[in-house]
Amino acid sequence: MSCRIAICPGSFDPVTFGHLDIISRAAKMFDRLIIVVAANSAKHCSFTPEERVEMIKKCTADLSNVEIVHYDGLLADYAADRGATAIVKGLRAMSDFEYEFQMALTNKKLNPNVETLFLTTASQNMYLSSSMVKQIASMGGDISSFVPEVIRQDIIDRIYIKK
Ligand code: PNS
């Protein structure tokens, strides 16, 4: 029997409860879920790819069919290399839609064998983003509703700007 493999890509700078909700739901839908810490040329990241991989590992230790990798090339090529048939992404507000639609169509053009699936975000994560978490942490705010306890201090240590 063939194994259904999906990839869940993103910057994850850092991973949040919003990402983790999508990851745990996607992990139930596929035999194997590969979380890909990928390069987004439009973003300047606060954590190295290795740090982001480590943070995701800490937060997904209970998910046995999840693998976390860092990949710097085209996602469509990585999906082909790994035999993945789906790219899973979370959709928050309408503001995500155009950008995600553009990426989905581009990936389909580059690799016609891979489908992009969108999972609607849980309502409590509708306005949650990594950049919001970093902004709150930089000002000493409470990020406990946005990221798991196991990575909270890692984020504060990197982001908090002492006055
Ligand atoms: O979390 P993000 O920053 O919205 O994720 C965007 C990401 C990293 C998934 C996207 O930039 C990406 O797929 N990068 C890998 C390079 C690639 O394949 N680019 C073409 C995408 S259409």
C-alpha cells in the first residue's frame, strides 16, 4: 500500500499555536507529514533555520508521523524528491488568500503532481502571526497564549529588548 506523504512549509519564525494546530490536524490526514522550514526571500528571520527546526521539534515531540527539515530550494522540487502528493497550508483571514493562491498555482505549475490543501485556521488563531508574537515579545508582553511553554523562553531570550 502506498504511503500518503504531505509537506507543510513555512518560515516558522517562530512556530506558533496557529502553525501547531494546522500541523496536528494535517498529521491526522496523512501517513507522514514533513514540516519544511523554507526560505522566504521577502522575510528577514530572527532565528536561524536550525533554531526554527529545533523549536518545532520541541513542540511536536508527541506527533509520531511528523518529520522536520530545513530546505533552501524550491518547494515543488522538494515535494517531488520526497514523493509528497500534497502541500498543506493554513488560511487565516482573507488577507492570506491572494498570496497563498499565487503560491499554490505556481507550485502546481512547477510540480503538477502536488496539490495544495488549505485548512481553515481555528478561530482563536485567526489574527495570530509570528511577527505579532515577536512584536509583543520585544516589548516584554505576555506571549503565553500564542506559543507553547517549551519555546517561550527561547523567544524571549532572542527578541526581548531591554530598556
Ligand atoms: O510562512 P511563510 O513565510 O508564509 O511561508 C512561505 C514559504 C516559505 C512557504 C514560501 O516562501 C516557499 O515556499 N519558499 C520556498 C521557495 C519556493 O518554493 N518558492 C516558490 C513558492 S511559489
